[in-house]
Amino acid sequence: MNRFSGFFLVLFVSAGFAQGSAVATVKGKVNADLYNLEGIYVINLKTEKASITDDLGYFSVNAAVGDTLVFSSIQYKSIKVALTKEHFNSNLFFVKMTPVMNQLNEVIIKRYDHINARALGIIPENQRSFTDAERKLRTATDLNASATAGSMAGGSISADPLLNFISGRTAMLKKILKVEKKEGYIAFLDNMFTEQHYVEHFKIPVAYIKGFQYFAVDNEKFTKILDQNNKTTIEFLLGELATKYIEILKNEHP
């Protein structure tokens, strides 16, 4: 082989390598069992260039035959794809990714009902618990002798309770407290007796059960029995009240 023949051979091989490693844009789509396909990194290990998938999993990246693409995401297992001519010849090539399954160990929830604010000494043992309406009413009517709202007969006291009384706020809070107690009693009755029991035992029509409950909790004698939580006595008094309530319904709807 002469000098010129060797030169042309080297030039031909170099051109072949250059043609085989030509950079082009390769397009593809990630498929997975999850719906979140956005933000998956597509990294060309050779050029260290990267792109990310859109919300449908589509991507495009500059690469050449023989380059390796890495697909990486927090929610999927990373995979590598070595690019071949087929990847460039197709309009779109698909990459299947597998979700990362983080299996949790068995969770055992233990109840510690005996550990509470009273048991820890945060709240005194015999201190009474107040509802939200009770706290607001107590605050509105409490004469705080340590306050300094001004000199008044009998010492220096907070003027807020007096202002609340004059403005009618105290009366409003008392009404709210009364309504709150009634709702509490009705919730108590809902837990104690089923709708079917009202119909079959007390003979109250379904449409009037709630009205009968309000009729019952308006009775002061009955609410005192409710506070004692004696189901036998409660059911007995409800029977008496049911008889009266049915008579009222008959008079209203003859």
C-alpha cells in the first residue's frame, strides 16, 4: 500500500466514525403505572446534558448512537438505556419505568387513656372542664378584682362584665350556652336510642323524632335525669313525654 492509499483509508475510516457519532435529537416517552410522569430527569452520561419529562412523560434530548441515557426520579427506579440507530430512526421510543414501592413495617397504635393532662399534673384533679360557650360566658361575667379599669365602689374591678351586661352580650352568651346544652342532650339521646326505637317503642313518627327530642330536653325534670345517665329512668320519662307529645300532634293535626 503506497502513501496516498493509506491517507485515503485513514480519511475514510475517520469519516465513518464521525458519521456514526453524529449528534441528533432523540425523542421519547416514559410509561409507568403511576400518573405523575412530570419532572423525570433524562441525563446523557457522555455529554452530561439533561432534560426533564413533561406532565405526560414526553422528553427530547441531544445524543448520538452509543450514548447512554439515564432516567432518574424520586418516585421511580432509575434505569439506563444505551442508544442504538433504531432509537433515532423511530419518531418516538418508549421507556418503561417501575415505581419505587416503600413498604412500611406494621404500625401498632397503643392507647394510653390513663395518660392525660390531669394524670400528668398539668390540670388539677378536681378542676372542672368548661365548654367553649361556658368559657365565654364565664369570661364575660367574671368580676376580676385584680384588674385596674378604674376606681369603683368596693374596690378596683374590671368594667367588662358591666359593659357586657348593659350591651346585652351576657344575655346572648347565656342563650348560646342554653342552646349548646340542648344540642349536647340531643346528641346524647341519639347515641342512646335508635330511630327505630322511637318509632316502635315511643310511637313517634319518623318525621317528628327530632322535634320530640327538643320537646323532651326543654323539660327541666328530664334533663336532670339525663345528667344522671340512668337509661331505665330516661326511657320511662321519655315514654311519659312521648304520650304528651303525641297528644299535641293530634291537636295540631286533627
